[in-house]
Amino acid sequence: MDAQLVAFTGVAAGMVAMPGADFTVVVRNALASRRAGVLCALGIAAGLLVHTALAVAGVAAVLAAVPALFRALQVVGGCYVLYLGVRALRSAVRPTGAVGERPEGVTAVGAAGGGRGGGLREGFLTNALNPKASLTFLSVLPQFVPEGSPAMPRTLLLATIVVAFALLWFPAVALLVDRLGRRLRRPGVARGIEGGTGVVLSALGVVLLAEPLFA
């Protein structure tokens, strides 16, 4: 048995399951609908695929070598996550109409995905615009490449494991939230979740912006 591969499997599972912006946007979209939640999960997996491809290609090394480029991407990613947070907070404080409805006739979090395909786009951009993910893969993957082994096939295998975990974990989260959705979509609960996700996303966005601006 490949002990390094087993160890990496545990590391990859922890990296994917760690709560953060990805988890938060999946929950928010899943509260809007099962479809939006699953599409958001697939978007995040697609974003991870981009990061792993960049790490395998070595492009992530450029981000590490050119601080200005890395900081610029951090600012872009931070702005997007902050935008999602502010939008969620605005949705949470917007007055409700009938139970489970907004003035526009959508659920309390119905606008999370921004229309058909919006969940996919939101998940992809949330993940893909985070340059730290590429650097994380760049620093972690080489540690699990046995000395003397061809780097490319092994790195591709490790990257595939990460994406596979994402394809399992985030859709599972979306389906679980949808399963509990009847309770979670009650106006008071939905507003609380919307406000909570808004606070989390806004805080993450501020952190992403503060690092390059005050470094």
C-alpha cells in the first residue's frame, strides 16, 4: 500500500471539507434550491480543477514569484467574496412578504444563484478567484511525490483525488441542506442563515482584501 497516497487522501479530505467561503456559498445556494446548490458545488469543483491544473503546470509558482500579481488576484477575489457577503446581508434585512417569499416572489435566499446557472458561476468564481488555493496545492502536492518518481503522473493523480473529494463533499452538503430545507427556509430561520452567511462572507472578503493592502 502506498503510505504517502493514503496520507494525502486524509490531507485532501481535510482541505476540501474545511469550512470557508466555498462551504458558505454552497449552503446559501442550496437554501435557494437543490439545483442551485448542486450547481454551485460543481462550480467549486471546477474552480479546484483550475487550481490543480495551474499547480501541475507550475503556473502557481509564478504567483509566488511575482508578489504584485498575487496581491492583485487577492484583491479581485476579496472584492468578489465581499460582494457576495454584502448581497447576502441586504437580502437578510429586506422586508419579507408572505411566508417564504420576498417582494420579488422568491424565497428568502432564492436570489442566491442569480438565475439559471448562477449557482454554477458563483461557485466557480468564489473558488477560482482565490489565488491561495493554487499556492496551497503548489506547496502540498510535491510533498507526496516519492523521490525518484515521475512528477507529472503522480501530481495529476493527487490533483484528481482533490477534485474527486470536492465532487463528493460539496454536492453532499447541498443535498443535505436541501433535505433540511423545509425547516431552514422558514422566514425567521432563513433570514438568520442569510445574515450569518453574509457576515461570514463579508469577513472573509475583508481578510482577503486586508492582506494585500496592508502587507
